[in-house]
Amino acid sequence: MILLDDASTDNSLDLLQAYANHPKASHFIVNDENSGGPFHQWKKGIDLARGEYIWIAESDDWAELNFLEEMVKMGSKEPASTVLYSRSYRSNEDGEVKRSNYLSTYELDDRRWKANFVNDGISECKNYLVHKNTIPNASAVIFKREVTQKIDWNFIDFKMAGDWFFWIKMLEHGDVSYTSSYLNYFRSSAQSTRNYSSIKDKLNISIEEIAILNYLKGKNITTFRKIAWRNTRLILKVIILVVLGIGSLPKGTYGKSMKILFNQF
């Protein structure tokens, strides 16, 4: 068990300290300053891990006691799967269960996520992950550690959609397995990065989605024709958001992504 705190401002550190000396806690690391995005912490924890599978237990969520048992069992049955996940319930910040997370994929297929399935990773990207992040909760996932060493972490500075990009890159190396059993609870609060309420958040998620689509196109998982209208719509959205309140495009990774995109058009 690896305990990481990214200079949290709530009581997370107090909770972690209670487990810091637990015999199963191999690391307890507290950042002096916030890393600026969740995926730096993902990379740090993944690099420290030594097991066959990794589970990122996000602080907002919780799982059934048999979650890991069932997921590892599924991994034993499907050794070609690099990403394995369960169905989730969505709850509010008070822990009250509100609805199934299945509704986030309902518009893509109203039956698929009601049953267990295994699918080829490229096929999953081509038919589902190209449209949206169909694995919206990292706490519902276990994934193979060895495969994380094969992927390019060029999304590490992403603020919102780095998990979406990560699943795609993992699935280039194997299958996906899913269980329709509710084994995880996905908490959403006003402070959560899952709520894209500000103009800056909406700008970031739009630019990151553009980068993901361009990556899929570059890997021949999708085509320019299939994403042209969506990219155009996202560009227009970014321009409108900049005019509304940002003033300029973000520097670094996001600005470079936008420059590449505009050059393509």
C-alpha cells in the first residue's frame, strides 16, 4: 500500500497518518507543494509499485470489501486484459448513493454495460473510448503494472482527461475486462475535478479532448473524417471560452496541442 498526499488542504493527511505505520504501507509521501494535477501523483505511485496489478484508490471514493478479490480473480481468468473495471454507483459528497454510473455511457449503448464483457483493447478504443471516457472512475479499475512502463506519459500535465488518455494507451497493449457487479462508489463533490464548472475547467477539458482525438487519429484508431466535425466544434468552443474569460490559451502542453491542431486545419 502506497500512501501519497499532494499537499491537501482538508483532513486527508490526518487520515493517511493513521495508517502510515501500518505493516502493509510501504511508502508514505507528503508533497510540500501541490503537483498541479492528479497525474503526477499517479506516475509517482505507479513507479513505486511492485505488484502485478495496481489500484488507484482515490480519496473521494470507496469500494466493496471484496472489490480487489473479485477484480484479481477476473484478471486470472483474462490474463490478456491490461485494464479491468467494475460497475460503479455515483454518490454525493455526503456519501448518499444517487444513481448508477452506467448512465454516463447510456447514449453509446443502452445495454452493453449491464452485462460482463471482455473486448480487444483497440476495438474498445475505436468503438467507445473515441467518443468519451467510458471508464470515468479510476477507483473502479485495476491495471497491469508492467504495461505502465511501456506507455508515453506525455499527458502527465493534463488537468482533467489524463485518465481517459491513460486507458487508451494501456489498451493499445491488451484487452479490457468489465464486470457489471456494483463493487465501487464514485463520490462527486463541489470541489471534485470531475465537476467542470469554471470556464478554465471547460477550456482544459476541451483542449485535452482535442489532444486525445488527434492521438487516436495518429495511431489510425480513428480517421480525420470521423473526428473532423467534433474537432471543429471543440476549437470553436475553446475560442468562445477564451473570449468569455480566459484571455489567452494556456502555455506549455495545451498551447502546443492547439498549435498542432490549427496547423492540421
